[in-house]
Amino acid sequence: MRAGLIMTLEIRWIEDLLALEQEKSISQAAEIRHVTQSAFTRRIQNIENALGFQILKRYSKNIDFRSWSSLTSIFKKHTKSTHYNH
């Protein structure tokens, strides 16, 4: 059960980040993900807290990822270790 919960959270994280990458806007990404902007912002902050670093550059009109390649690398490594350990 716990492994399923962890995998579900990872998929949600990836979907949230992909929405951000596509829209370049927290409010528009939140709309696509069917949550309020404040809830979506908290979700992104939770991802950043879990990873241990800030993943977004926030501007007044849009956002940009600090290092998309580093982020995808972390997800790949974590997904492999989760897959092989369960």
C-alpha cells in the first residue's frame, strides 16, 4: 500500500511539473490540473521541500525551471530505486 502511495505522489509530481513546463504559469498550470492557484503553489513547494532545493525561478508574469535536466535526472534515479526495491 505504501509503495503505491509513493508512486501515486511521484506521478502527480511529474504531471504538475509537466503542466508548469507547458504553461510557464502557475495559475494556468493550476487550472489544467483542476486545483486552485494557492493549492498548486503549495504542491510545488512540497516538491521543492522533498527534493531539497528550489526548482523554479519565479517572475511576476511567468516561471522558469532552474534546471530541468537535473530534475528529470532525480526522478529517474528515484523511480529506478523505488522500482527495484519493491
